[in-house]
Amino acid sequence: MISGAQVERQRHVLHVDMDAFYASVEKRDNPELENEPVLVGGAGPRGVVAAASYEARKYGVHSAMPMRRALQLCPNAAVVKPRISRYQEVSAVIFSIFREVTPIVEGLSLDEAFLDISERVPAHGQPVQIARRIKQRILTDTGLTASVGIGPNKLVAKIASDLEKPDGLCEVRPANVRTVLDPLPIEALFGVGPKTAARLHQAGLKNFHDLRTADDAILVPVFGRYAQRMRERAAGVDHRPVGENSQDKSVSAEETFDRDIGDRQALHHCLMDMTDRISKKIRRKDWVASRLNIKVRLADFTTLSRQKSVNPPTSGCRELQLIAGGLLGDWLDAHPGAKLRLLGVGVSGLGEDRQQDLFPEESGAKNRKVDQLLGQVADRFGDAALRRGQHKTP
């Protein structure tokens, strides 16, 4: 009989993470940016860095940093507006490479995924050989580099991929998990944020070994009922399977404004545009959404959200826009004079569209045909080529 521990040791999981993906695509598409520090993100006073090239990271710049601060640290950086549709095109090429290797692919974002290659070993070579072939195919087909971590599970593979960036390849075998993980700082462990790390430091815990061997008296006040789980993570224990498309349990979009906006029509127009983009994205994947939410952020950074069930689930642009517009209208009615720093919309509860016609009424059928036409135009000429007209502001 094969023990649970033996089954765990036989797993071979890759974590593939593209190196500074957005910035690398921009540098590849524009040779003038080669060897230059590049920041991808909004250039306005409230812009945020979406990605920073490694040349820019040398100055202390990182993603999610305010663009104003990033340019103070690296004043010679080139600022490039994000081109999400372009990144999606390159991502599709990369994920097709993954699926040539194994059907068990779990995407985390456009530039990051887990691959379970357990069934491909040893018939297709050892894990390191498979990882090298993936890296070379990505480089050949896209001109971009990737870092790959190999481990007996998702947690260890993800940690490994960060150890030799950029263009790295790191394998952590089951027998070496503790040797590799024990000296790592606790900040490198998923689930340990800055505030939690500060509390652990105060308790004398600095690395994975300290966390792995800590008593409940230390961990329970910090993690509560998750104390044992965090102890196991620090030991490299992770039984989660690699699952298909878990990154797409929700799809969202948001916009931070250069100045606070209180104009109802302008907010509504922005929301409709974002909802239109989300609708196109989930339709391309033949998905429908069962929940929709909006997010608003005020000038003092207070952030609020409202959500509503979508029944029946749909990917239809008009239906999602009506729900989103209604939620925003109700919120604005309840907060007269409010000005927003940020506005966002998202859908969740995503599943396959198993019905031929979700809109039995004539108006619904027409909406679906319009959505299909818009999707065909967007696929050929880009998302901005043709859009729905705006319906009346609620």
C-alpha cells in the first residue's frame, strides 16, 4: 500500500512566473526601451505602478507604489500606459505552451501559473528538463524570460520560483524542503503580511524554522484557529491540488481618478465602460456570472462595496450594466454630494454558459446577438473599436 507521504513525494508541481511581465512586453515591443528603466502604470498624480522593469527595481521601485513616489526614486524611468489587450495576447501564447505540456494548469494571473506535471515524469523527462523546455519555448515564441520553481506541492514551487529571479530555475526536492525553507524570512510565507510579520518579530520569530517550531502559546494569539495551518505552511506542507482556471473565480476592473469625481453622469459612464470590458472578457471564455459588485473609494480612502445576485446568471453586457448602474445609482442617492477617488466593478460566481439562449424574450435574444457582434469586432480590431451605447443614467 502506498502511504500518504509517498503520494505527496511523487507530486511534481511547477510554478511559472514571467519576469516583470508587463514591462518586459513593452520593452520587447519597443526596442528603444531596451536596458532602460520602465514603469507601466498611470502617469497622473494618482497613478500607480502596475509593473516595474528590473532596471527600475534597482532604485527601490515596486508594483502598487504610487507613480509619483516611483519617479522620485527613479526620475529617468519611462512611463508606459498599460495595454491589457496586448498582455492578454502574449499570455494566450504562453498558456498554450503550458497546455502542450500538461492539461492540469492553474492560472493565477496573465503571467503566472501552476502546472502539475506528475503524469509527465519520467516519460517526458525529469522535472528540471521539462521546466527548461518550457522556459526555452517561451523565450523562442515570445522573446520573454520566465522563472520556474519546482516542488512537491504548490506552496514550495511558488517559493522556489522567487529564489533565483529573473530567468531562474530552482528545484526543491522533498528531502530538501526544510533545508531550503527554514532560513527564509517569515515575510516570504503566504499569509504573513507586514502587520502579522511585525507581531511575529516581536515574539522572536524571524524565519520559517522559528514559525515551524513555535508553540501554540505564541502562534494562537496571532493566527487563532489557523495556527496549525501556518505551522504546516512553514514546514512546506500543502495538499491543495492544481486546479484549472482558479484565477477566474472573479473578474474585476477599477479606475483611480486624477481628481475626485462627484459628477453622476461621468461616474456612470466610467462604470458602464468597465462593465462592458468585463462582459467581453467572460463571454470570450463562455462564462456567466451569478454575482456583481461595485466598489467606491472616497477621498479619505474609505472603501465601500455593494453587491447583487445575477439571476439568471449571465454574461450579457446590457444586463450587467443595468445591475451595476442600479447599484451605483442607489449608493449615490444615499450619499448626496459624495466625490469618488476610485470606482470599480466586478463579477464572481463564474461558471460555464451551458444554455444556448439565456434570454428567451425577444429583447434578450437581440441583446445576445449584439454582444456576439461586438465580441467579433473586438477580437479582430480591439476592445475599443466598437462599444455599446450608454443607457440612461439612473
